[in-house]
Amino acid sequence: MKFIVSSILSLIFLTFAYAEGSSPSKGIIATSNSHASKAAKDIIDRGGNAIDATVAVQLVLTLTEPQATGIGGGAFMLYWDEGTSKLYSIDGREKAPSKVTENLFLDNDGNKKRFYPDAVVGSQSVGVPGIIKLLEETHKKFGKLPWEELFKYAIDLAENGFPVSPALNSILGYLKPLKEIEPAASYYFIENSEGLKKPIPVGHILKNIEYSNTLKRLSKYGSYDFYEGETAKLIIDALNNNSKDSKMSFEDLKNYQIVWREPLCRKYRSYDVCAMGPPSSGGLTMLMMLKIFENFDIRSMDPNSIEMVHLFSEVNRITYADRAYYMGDSDFINVPVEGLLNETYLNERSKIISPNSYSKTIKHGNPPGAEEFEKNMDISKPSTSHFVIIDKEGNAVSMTSTVEGPFGSHLMAGGFILNNELTDFSMIPEFNGKKIANRVEPNKRPMSSMTPTIIFKDNNLFALTGSPGGTSIINYVTKSVLGLIDWNLDPVQVAELPHYMNKGLYTELEKNTSLEDLKIGLELLGHPIKVQSKRSGLHIALKKYDGFIGGADPRREGLVIPIN
């Protein structure tokens, strides 16, 4: 199946996923960037495990995929420890600084600010980054190789450079404010003979000496450098130089902690599907959808049929309606997890669905134990990165990391991009006299759509999946689970499936795919249709016989490498 897939901002270009062999192997690496996959393989070859390789991957992605992820952002990780047969769920999500108020994204007249660039660009959108703490603490608990050794590949790449990819080049062409913000402007743009700033061209060897220096400090001093040392100073200086009203302080950095949370797991068919719980909305919404799908004979449906697109869209609308009202940071609000996953409740919600017509209105339900909030009003852009790693011993990582929107806040410190994660909060704190669950509050984590997922069969590792894509992530990942379990597809076939979804306003069909042929038929059922490009980045590993096979999304620039 071939796709011509446009970038997230409508520039059309082709990307390819490469795989070294398709036979089952002891382990698998699948990331969105060839350099990151090779860094992981290097670590495994030197005796490291999945956690060691995760550190190396994230450090490289910060350099090669700065539009999507980096150590200036946050992440959610699922880790399966084969030796103890235990699943861990680690929250490295960014936090709001302690000095923010719920009116962060309102102007002086009390109106919400324009999302881009007013809310996104600059220090006001930056949350306290969590990735370095997540990497260090998981490495201390599970890693094998010395911490310093995990930095060598990324340091070498930063000092000697790497060729600029089509994805990196293309996104730069659409971010006009980035051209005016230093040091990003000088780093990512080249002035032509006419004095115009143009994105660094594809193939240009891009070096980042400042990032190399940051990595050397982190390799020597660990997270102390990032949260209290020289790098912390660089972060605060970058924020204050952008705005004297920056809310983040040294204390905010110093006080940041990751959270070891209970994985959120539920049965789907005969499989155990496990994901992140709140503050991610991804796992909870996905599991709600899967429990509703159990009421339908998915196996008999063609993945790209009108019947399936209609059903998937209606289930989307039901679950996203609840997501908007009830989900957020469970350390601040009561997220009714058990109520939202209650089978009686979901069975009743599923009765909304008609096989022959689009439901004109789908409102949020009233799950058991829910508090009354108003609808969330956030705008999330499809950036982020996801990777999966299974090492030779069977330890496994499914991790999604992000700086939120393309190039985050557009601010750089220490050679890396700072996130704009606070725009994942609701832009307004209340509506119709009711508070919004996902409103801005000091030290709160914004609701996320990131959905790293691990699936088990008979208590054994079966599959890993996840994707970038903003609020679309949940749909990408849910459909990948259906593909692996109900449609018996391999990882490459799953990653190649064309995308469809409905997050409440209209049914989205992926541009330049066979789904366009369904437009008229779906409109006859009542669907409002929008044909648009999709930028998923599914990276998948699947148990096959006595080993694993992997797949990388053809819409990205990933590489699958087997481990033997």
C-alpha cells in the first residue's frame, strides 16, 4: 500500500520506513529516525538493555527530530521487566510553574489569546521539563551500562553533524516566527543572497556544539546539571531573556519529580491491553473505545470499509465527549477512571450508535463517581515522537515523548528546544460558571493524548505500539490495537492502514488514500467529511513465533532494526 502523505502543515513529501530483515528476532528496535535506531542498536551490542537504549534514543532524537521531541520536553514510559514479570508506568510529563494562574492564556480583556503564535511562542507556554529525570531514574533502577556511556553516540553526532532530513526541512518552511527568534533562527535557517532566511536544506550537515556541551555536562553530573546546575541556568536565562514575566523559577526546576504510577490495564477480547493512566487521557480513552468495540464483530469488518469507518467514528465521538469533560491531572481532580470504564455504563453509551445513520448529537455521559466539570478547550498540534524497544532478555519499552507543537515554544537553551506544553491546558479556566478539569493550575500536569501501549497474551508480551499526532494519537493507537488483535495484521500492515476518525466535529479521512472513495457513501449516512493529510508515527513490535517483528510508519522517517 502506497501513500503520498503531506506534512502536518500541508507540504507534500514522501518518507520511507526501512527495516533490516523481516524474520522474527530476539528483540526489536523501531524509532522515527535512523540515527536513533542505530544508537539503540549500538547500546544493545555493547551489552546494554532496553532502558540503556532508551536513554541513547532520546538523546539522539533531541538532536535529529527537534521539531517533535527533546530533553526540553516530557514523556510517558511503559516498561516491562521480563525478569520480574512486572509492568511499570512512569510519568515524566511537564509541570506548570508554581507562579502560573488559571488566567495564563487570557488577555487583559479576559479573552483567550490567539493560539499561534500568541499562546505558543515564548516563555509563557513552557512547562518544567521531565525527560532527563525520567531517563536518569529509570536507568538507576533498571539500566546495565554506565550512565556516561549512553551519551557517546549523541555527542559524536552533535559534534560531527548529521544530514538534515526532509521532515525537518519541510516544517521549518512554515514556522515564520521561528525565523525571528534566536538562537533557533541562526541554527535552523540560512540567509540567502537576497537577505531572506531559508530553512537549512535537505542533506545539509547540521552540527550542534552547544548541545554536545550540554550532553557532556549531563553525562558527568546527571540530572543535577539539568535541574540545578549550568543547564538549569541556561533554561532560566532563555526564558527570562524572552520575557521578564516568565513564570518558571530555579525552584520549579529543582522541585520537579517524575511519578511512578500504576499502569492502566483492561481486557480486550482475550488480551490484556495496558497503557498510561491520567494525566494522559490517551490510555483511558483508548480502553473505553476497546470496551465498546467488544460489542461489535470487528473481525468480520474490512478495516477500510464504510461500515468500519462509520462505527469507528461514532465510538470516537462517544469517548471524546467524555474525555473533554472528565479527564485531566488525577493529582488535582477526581478522574472517574472506574466509572468511565464501567461495562454497564459503556454498554449503555454504545446504544447511541446506529449502523445506518450518523448521530446528530452526542453529548458527554454521566459515569459513576464523576464530578461535574465544563468542556475542556485546548488546542493540540500533531507533533511528538514514539519508539519501541525489546532487548535480548525480553525487557521492553514503549515510550512517547514530546515538546508539544512543532519546535515547542521556539525557544532554545543549551542547544535544545524548550516545550510549549502549557498550551495542552484548557485555554480558558471555566465556562458557564463551571470549572474546566484541565484548567491551568500551579504545579499541575496538563492533560495529554500520548498513548504508549503494551499488550499481553496469557501473561506474556504480545505487542508494543504507540504514535505521535496530538489529539489524533488516541485513534491511531486504538486502530493499531484492532489491527494487531482483530484483523491479524503484521506491524507493517498496521502502520500502513489509512486513517479515519471523528473527534467531535467531523469525520476525517486521510488524503490520497482509498478512503477518499468512501466520502459520498459516508455523507449519505450523515457524516460531515473532511479529507486531510495525517501524520501518524506508529512504531510497533509484535510477538511472532519465538521472536519479534517490527514496523515503522511510512509517514515518518523511521527505521526498524532486529536484535539477535
